[in-house]
Amino acid sequence: MTTADDRLIVALDVPDVIAGLDLATRLGDAVSFYKIGLGMLTGGGLALANELKQEHGKRIFLDMKLFDISATIEAAVRGIARYDIDFLTVHGDPHVVRAAKEGAAGSDMKILAVTILTSLDRADLDDCLIRDGAIPDLVVDRAARALDAGADGVIASPQEAALIRALSESDGRLIVTPGVRPAGDAPGDQKRIATPAQALADGADHLVVGRPIWQAGDPLAATSAILRQMAAILRQTQL
């Protein structure tokens, strides 16, 4: 039987609650942590989060990437905290992070700051009028500012995990990496990717994996393969 590892977060980027519950049922005890994103929100995402948490004992990462004025962020996060969510994402702008921490006060929910989306490259940032600079430098700068503002951790691509882990501000904070692809898997729309072993070796605390699992012919077998890669790197670090 495959043993769950909380460092693996499976992204339920499927159309609705029915598909999400079906996948969670197929994965069973092999997965203990799920991500529910914005695309699932109108398909019953909060109801799914509550069911997985309360009835199945799973940990939940709600990936909303919130961005708004401070008062709105604080109110939204306070409402989300009632659902006993483990992780919530907001954009890494300091005013957003500070407001989110205010909204999460009194709960155990961790606020994770988005640095730069893993689907973006320098050309995309130019289109958005983002200041000049190499992406790794911008990610590290945004991460440091978000952590200074009180974020419990950051979201960053595996390619920047080591740079963020080297920051003094990252001590005791989480690094959560999407864009993780097992060796040989297609990158899809992700542009800054790494294997599970590489992401962990570079300092990631949690890996978010979606399509390589839910698009697989056998999602449980795909999950088991990823968990074996994760276990192998853990054994190497303990030697």
C-alpha cells in the first residue's frame, strides 16, 4: 500500500465536485493533501474542501491568489478561515499579505504569497509592464518583501526554490512549488519546471502536482511513482 506524504499536494484541477471526489476516492490513503483552485470555485470548490476536510480527514490548500484593497482582502480571508483551510494563497504584494494575515488571525490557516506565476516567462512580464530584470531576481525580491510583510510562506517555481531558501527571511517559512513534473512528462503550460526530486533538493517543503496525476490513465500508479521519487531524495538527505 502506498503511504501518503504531506509534502505532496495533489491539485484537483477538475471540472466539479463529482470529478474531485471521484479522483480523491481513487487515490484513497495515498494522498493526504489536496489543492482546490479558482477554476473549481464555481464547481462547488468550497463544498468539496469542506467534505474532504471534515469527512475524509484531508488537508486542504485553497489556491485563490487573492488580490484587492486591504479591507476586502481582510474580510475575504476572515470568511475563508471559517472553513478550517490549511493553506490559502494571496498575491505577494505587501499590503495584500498584511491584510490577509489580519483576516487569518485566530486561525491555523497559513497565508502563502504568490511571487510570479510559474506559467509566465520574461516576455509575459514585458506584456504586463513588469519592471525589467531576470525572473529569478524578481521572484526572490517579491518573496523577501512578502515574508517581511508576514507571509507564512511563498509560492514559487522549483527553479527559484533554492534562491528563496537562501534568504534569511525564509527561516521557518514554507516554500510551496507548483510546476513539478516527473522526468519525461510534458510541461503543459508551465514554463519553469523541475522534477519532484530536484524541487525537494532545492528547498521546497511541498510540491503541487496536478495534470501528471489526474490526466494519467492510472492516477494512483502515477501518484505512487512520484511518492517513490520523493522518498528517494529524503533517504539521500538523511545519509
